[in-house]
Amino acid sequence: MSTDNPILTFHDGQWQQGSVPVMRSADHGTWLGTLVFDGARQFEGVTPDLEPHCERVNRSALSLGMNPTLSTDEIVARVDEGLAQFHKDAAVYIRPMYWSTGYGDGFISADPDSTDFCLCLQEIPMPPAATAARLTTTQFHRPSLDVATVNAKAACLYPNNARMMREAVSKGFTNALVCDSLGNVAESATSNIFMVLDGEVFTPVPNGTFLDGITRRRIMGLLSDAGITVHESVLRPEDFHAADEVFLTGNLAKVTPVIAFDETQYEIGPITKRARETYMDWAHT
């Protein structure tokens, strides 16, 4: 794979080099927002949890009223086919996507059988292990299922996350600690969140305002297997000020330590390090 063109796109049954046009001006998804995606990773020759990511994009499509056009196994096969065209050690972001092209009941709904599919493989380096986040509060919050499609990894949700990020950066931070409409912590603007207190791990209980991430669930299991107690709890911002350690989990970076939440400073502690090391050990098995 040429480093001058580190994107490979599968659409309409064929692979093409580069970021190619795939959506049309009158596609339902182009202007009415029915686009879902997922993200998996290849790094250091491994693709951890590839199948669950490919399965979830199909669930996301169904949540937005679209019928998926490929099975999980078929998406995995296309991914393997495309990754074979990259260097085996390339860090590749794996992004399957669906959107609707036609119109259904009431015009604003999608025709469930008009679903189009695209797979984009893009070389994106893994962030250095030393990369850390600094969090602040945000005026914006995560919506609930009664007002938004938060049970899907839907593109239409991300402008809300983007304004959280812009606010955080404008305040001199790199990410935001985000609450739901009741003031309980949901996640960061980009990733699921964990805190450590007195040697035990706490993470917000899934309450329909954020995705129970695949990497989140994997980290919870790995830490539990290592003998570390993990709680899913209702957490408030003040709980994070009292924490000993804080870290984020997500597909792009896997585990990211947090070193500040507003004026509160954290060390990159032993459990944060253990979470990353255990995940990487598991991924390479």
C-alpha cells in the first residue's frame, strides 16, 4: 500500500484506492442523516474484537430503520480482503458504513431496503502510549433514547460531541467529561470513561444515553479476570474530582490515561497502566 494514498475503499462490489465519492446528492442519508458506522482497528498485526464491531454496525443500521445488506461474516471477509493490501504491521482504522438511498413512509423515513454499504480502511497511527487527556466540564449533555438514536453508532449524534470538544479546547483542555440530562456522568466527548478509587474501578452504568462500548466491555472483563473489582455505578462529576486515577477507553486509542479534570490532577496510576497492558497482551493472543 503506497504511503501516498493510505485509504482503501470498498463500494458497489469493488475496491478503489483513496477517499472516493460514494453518496449521491439525493440519497436519503445525505440530507436526512441515516448514516451509521463502526470502527475497528488493525495494529501490530492484530485486529482485536473485529467481529463484534462488524456485528454492531448491522445493529446500528436496524436501529435507524435500515436493513443491513451484508452479514457480520461477510463484512469480516471484506475487511480481511482489504487488509491484505496493507503492510501487515500497518495501523489501520476499519470503518464499515451504511446509509439509506431511498425514502419510506412519510418521506422523512428511510426505505429500509434501500441501504447502501461502504467499507473504508484508512491508515491512522495508534497514539503514542504516553498520550494523555485533560478533561473539563461542558454545558452540553448526552441525549436519551426518547429524543435521539443513542442505541446506534450514528453519524447524526456526532455534531453534539463535536461542540463538546470545541468547548473543551477553547478552555485549554483536550476533551470533556459529559453528563446526561440528569447530571450523571455518561462518558467523555469521544470515549467511555473509568475512574479508580482505593484500588477499585468505577464506570458509569449504561442508562441509554451512551453506547456500552466494545472496548469498554473488554477492559471491564480483563480487569475483573485480573482480580480487580469493577463497578458499574451512577457517578457524578464530583466523584471524579475525588478519584485516584481516571482513564478512557475507545477504539481509536484503546486506553487513554487522564491526567487532569479541571483543577484536579492525576498520576498515571497502576490500574490505568494495568488496563492498557492487559488489553495489549490480550489483543496479541
